[in-house]
Amino acid sequence: MNLRDIKVGESARVTVVGGEGSLRQHFLDMGVIPGANITVVKYAPMGDPVELRLHGYELTLRLEDAEKIQVEKVEIPRDDEERKAVEGNTYSHPGFGEDGKYHDKKHENPLPDDHILTFALVGNQNSGKTTLFNQLTGSNQHVGNFPGVTVDRKDGAIKEHPNTLITDLPGIYSMSPYSSEEIVSRNFVLEDKPNAIINIVDATNIERNMYLTMQLLEMEIPVVVAMNMMDEVSGNGGTIKINVMEDMLGVPVVPISASLNKGVDELVSHAIHIAHYQEKPKVTDFCDENAYGGAVHRCIHAVEHLIGDHARKAGLPLRFAATKVVEGDELIIGKLQVDDSEKEMLESIIKQMEKERGLDRSAAIADMRFDFIEKVCSRTVVKPRTSKERERSLRIDRILTGKYTAIPSFILIMGLVFFLTFNVIGAFLQGLLEDGIDYLTGLLADFLIRINVNEVVRGLVVDGICAGLGSVLSFIPIIVTLFFFLSLMEDSGYIARVAFFMDKLLRKIGLSGRSIVPMLIGFGCTVPAVMATRTLPSERDRKMTILLTPFMSCTAKLPIYAFFVNAFFPGRGGLIMTGLYLLGIVVGVLSAFLMKKTYFRGEAVPFVMELPNYRLPGAKNVRLLLWEKAKDFLQRAFTVIFLASIVVWFLQSFDIKLNLVEDSRQSILAVISGIFAPIFAPLGLGDWRIVTALVTGFIAKESVVSTLEVLFGAEGGIETALTAASAATLLVFSLLYTPCVAAIASIKREMSAKWAVFTVFRQCFIAWIVAFLFSLIIRAF
Ligand code: GDP
Ligand code: MG
């Protein structure tokens, strides 16, 4: 029987884990190993995926993946609800590492005093990494990218310790080389060799979190464990015997609460100590020589003997290399450069182990790690009662992921977010900012006139740079507000739920549930939407989602719709706008199908995802995130958009012979539009003024309308240039054609220049085709 046969509320024990490659490794890393107990919690409202509970946390799986897990039914005593509360203050941590005090290590080759100590902050997703990083560094942080991949990289010096540099690695569950996050983290530890690792562990979810700890301890790099969320553990009557745990793990363990900033100072002093004196973990031998006849133990040690020299030569930690060889990690095996006969020997040792242990290689290693964790936890962790936080999460989830309430609540929440962003807060601030910018521009213009600056330069500054930058800068409030709500949703754990119940729908177009949020943001503005795709777990999903966001009609196109509805279809605005939004979605879905069948073939990432308890995000986290996004946007505004504004101003102010033009009809821009005009003729849009308006729409969609107003003079002209049918065609074209420069610049940043250019042409092409078909249909009636 497989996991699908288990009904909601029933439990089962895993017997065989099927699947292959990264999916299977992911199962194992998340604790789905033979012998694990799993309870089925609920199905998503659309019937797929399924939510499970194991090792004390919630996991989601797609049904087709659940089918790969063979189980037998068991009765599991109901959760640990009946446990007695234990008193005890879990913050006091009397031992400073080794039995109460540091060793005097002055004579043991500490790193020189002026050495900059480098740290890697490593932990599972949702373990409080960002919160801790912000506590440690405050605002001395620098955000960038790991080379070659769009995985955020944050560095910063620890507050009051200028000689330190801590790097926030992406949240990962394991050091397997499968997801780009895992590869980045693993390479960082192996190649950049930080002086020490700060491993943050979610104490409320300790079994699964320690799986990563086990692997970090093998790295031959000093480790300190930051046992986070201790407030929740002790608040619910649980406790962790820290000193016993330090003994068993051989590294300092510091209980902290990152969000309350408790224990963080102690963590810092430990981290600096172990890094300065290069105190390596004392225990790495997690394989129990008595467990299951010692097969795994013997195997790992035999492998260690065989590859000893190779590991040293390749600069790999021996124990880590050995377990990876046993797991079958091709990258590590390749790096070790073992010859064929040695390889054969290794394989036969591993085969023998598999036979004796009755599990395949990767499952045997995962099982060995979880065995050790269980041993540690049974001696050190007094589990709390079912926690208040978990009960609260269950209550919230009854509505937010309930069978009939999930989707309505989602629509309601998104509706509220959009309303507040685009109508209330964002719009208000945007208006304020626009007024401010206009005022400043006015001042600057007066000033330039007063000091008699050349008219051309004045034009450049006022009409080019100020107007261009100003229109983009006024987006900042909207972006910041949107990201405010988005980060609330992400950090609280809601986005994971949205992904859970939207997954089935999104899979139909080759994406996974997580893509829904960036696409929705696309209805607001493509720029933050493209930025929001950073939260997606796979490169393929991320790219595909970015390419789909331009189909979601952004708010900057609303003035265009309004303008033409007013002129040609008074009173039918609602109908036309709804039609346009739907058309955008339909064309987007169609092109998603096309992408899925061509360039983005293959499957969306396996949807093995954790559903964390709902937690309120800290104000500091939110503040720093907003500042980071705003800064990011500002940087871009002052580079790409700055240049673009100058170029456009130039094109519309000069004619081909570089004389200043009086009438924009003679400008280079008009000439360029003239070239494009024949392309638009079949659509009934050959008028050069229309084409110019569309071209300026590349800078910002709002300028389509302002350009039309300028070119057609005040009243009436537009009705003579267009018929109702061609106006409708124009609407369809503006819905779909290239996104504005700001959006293209984000696409370039998130993907590449090639993709950005491709997007411009692809959108124009699609827009033309659809508009042409539309005009044929409309003329037929
Ligand atoms: P990350 O995914 O590892 O970066 O985790 P975050 O730093 O975003 O934290 C996830 C959630 O846990 C946020 O809502 C935090 O406010 C919350 N959180 C972080 N540390 C603690 C803690 O020590 N105690 C409690 N109760 N919540 C915390
Ligand atoms: Mg985070």
C-alpha cells in the first residue's frame, strides 16, 4: 500500500521510499525515510497536494509523488499532547562551551588578531535565519548575488565586531547537490572555507533541523549551533538539556530567541571564540557500530580508509567525502579522482552494506543520521505540550486552507492587498511624491532659467531627466507598500499555504503553486512581480514565471484603457476592461503551454514543501527588507532609467541632422515611428502619431496617453484618426506589447540581457498577431 491509500487522520509507517534522483534525495532529506511515521493531515481544496505530518512538522507532497512512498498502516498514539510541563529556564546556559569556561588557548595557534573572521550562517528555511542575521548585523549588511545564480547573498559585519564578516547562505535542508540553493551553500562551505559556521536550528522542529547539522559537523570547520525559537519551546513547557547536547555533538550549543534578541550576545562570543581558536567539532562519528550489525559504520570507515589520500589532495573534509561517496554523490566521487579499481572496490563495499542493512545507499545514510538525531533528542529534549503556536496555526488553517474557504479567503486577502496598495496607501504616497517631484522640477527649471542656462541643456534636465526619472521614482511607494504586504505574507507562512492549494491549477501550465504570487503582483506592476520571483525555488520556474508576468495587465495600462473607452466606448468601460484582463490571462496561459512544450520542457520542481507554523514577522525584518527593495529600485532608476530618459529626450528633441526641432513631427522619434508605421498599417494603426505614442509607451505606459494628448492637440483629433474598431485593436495591442523600460530592466537583472531583448520582441510579436486576428474578427462582424 502506498501513502495515497491512507485516509485523512490516519497514520502509517514508511517501508520503501521510491522515486529517483533529486526527488528521492529530497524525500530522504526531509525525513521521509523507511521507519518514519507519517500522519495524513488534509488534502488541498482541489484534491492535490496532500499535507502530512512527520517528525513533528507539516510537509506537503503531490499525490503522484506520494504514490512513490510505500507504507504500512500503524496506530500512532496521538501526538505528544499529554506530556507533563517541565519547569526550567532554558535561556540560562551556564557552560561556556567546554565545561563552564574557555580553554586557555593562547599557545594553540589562534588566528592572528587582525584576521577578519568569516562566518557562514546556515540553517533550514523558516528557522529564523533572516531574523538572526538582522540581529547580528543590523544595518551593516550588503546584498548581492552568488556568482552565476540568482540566489541572494547577504554579507555583513557583526555589530560591534568590525573584524568579522558573516554571510547569510540560502535556507536549505541538506547539503545534497540538487537545488541551486544547496549547491551554493555547499560550495561556499567547501571552497570559500569560512572560519566558522553558525548553524541555526529551529528548536520547535529539532529532529528535522538537526539533519543539516549532522552534515555541517562533517565539514572540519568550527561550528556553533544556535538553538533558536527557545521562547516557544519554554513557553509551552518544553526544555532542552543544552549541556548534554553539547557533549553529544561536540560543539557549543547556544539557546537563543532571535526575534526577542535573547542569547544572541552569547552566541556571538561563542562564534568568535571557536573561529579565532579554530575549534573543530569533536564528534563526527555518528554511525553507531552496534546498530543493525554495524553495517553502515563499517562501510563508512572502510570508505574513509580508501579515499583518505584522495580527499586530502582534493581538499575535501574526509568524513564528509566518505558519507557522500556512500550516498552516491557523483560530484564528490568525481572530485576525488579515484581510479577504476578503487571505484570498483568502493562500490563493492557499498553493495555489501546495502545487503546487510537492507536499505539502499542514500536511505541507509539518511537513516543513520536520523538514528543519531533520535538518540540525541531522546536524551536532551523534553518535548513541550502541543504548542500554543501549533494550535493557533491549526485554527487559522481551518479557514485559510479549508476546503471551501481557502480560495475565497485568498481572493479576499489579495483583493485587500491590491486595494490598499494601489488605491489607498500606495496611491496616496505616490500622489504626494509626484507633487513633490513636480515642485522640485519646477524649482529647478526656474533656477536654470534664472542663471541663463542654454535652452537645450534645460530641456535635457527638465523634460528628459527629471520627467523620466520622476515618473519612475513615483513608483517607489507602490513597490514598497506591495513588498510590505508580500513580506508579511511570506514571513508569516501564508505564501507556503497559497502554493499548497494553488499547485494543482498552476501545474496545468507547467508551473508550481508558488508562481501564483508573482503573477498576481503582475496585475499591479511588472517590476515588483519580477522581483518577487526570487522566492521561487527553481531556476526553471523562476524564468518561466518572469516571462509570464508581462501578460498580466499592469495598472499603468489603466489610463490607456480609460482614455479610449472615454473617446470611443463611453459607458462600456467595465465590460471592455474585464475583457482585456481576461484576454491577457488567456494569451499568457497559451504561451505558458507553448513554453512548457518547447524551451521549458520538463517538470516543475517536486513539491516537497514545509508548511511552517504561522508566526508574526518581526518589525525589524520587515523594515530592513523594505529598505533593501527601495534601495535596489533606486539604484536601477539612477542607472538604466536615467540613460533611457536621456536617449528618449534626445530622440524626440532633435531631427536627423541634429537640429533642435520645433515640431515633434520632424524629430528622430517621429522618423523612427515612420519606419514602424507600415507594420501597424494592417492593424489600422498606421497613423504616425499613434505609432509614436506606442513607442513612447516603452518608457512608461502612462506616456502613451500623454503623448497622444500632445500630438493630437487638445480636443477631438483622435476620433478622426481611428475608428471604433481600430481603437479596440489598439487596446488589444497595448495590452500585450512590450512592457516598459523599468520592467525590462528588472527582467535583464533577474535573467539576462538576452532574455530582456527577447521579451521585448516576443511581446511585440504576440501583440501584433493577436491584435491582427482581433481586427480580422471585429471587421467580419
Ligand atoms: P528564515 O526563513 O530562516 O529566514 O526565517 P525568518 O527569519 O524569516 O523567520 C521566520 C519566522 O519566524 C518569522 O516570522 C520570524 O518573526 C519568526 N521567528 C524568528 N525567530 C524567532 C524566535 O526566536 N522566536 C519566535 N517565536 N519566532 C521567531
Ligand atoms: Mg529568510
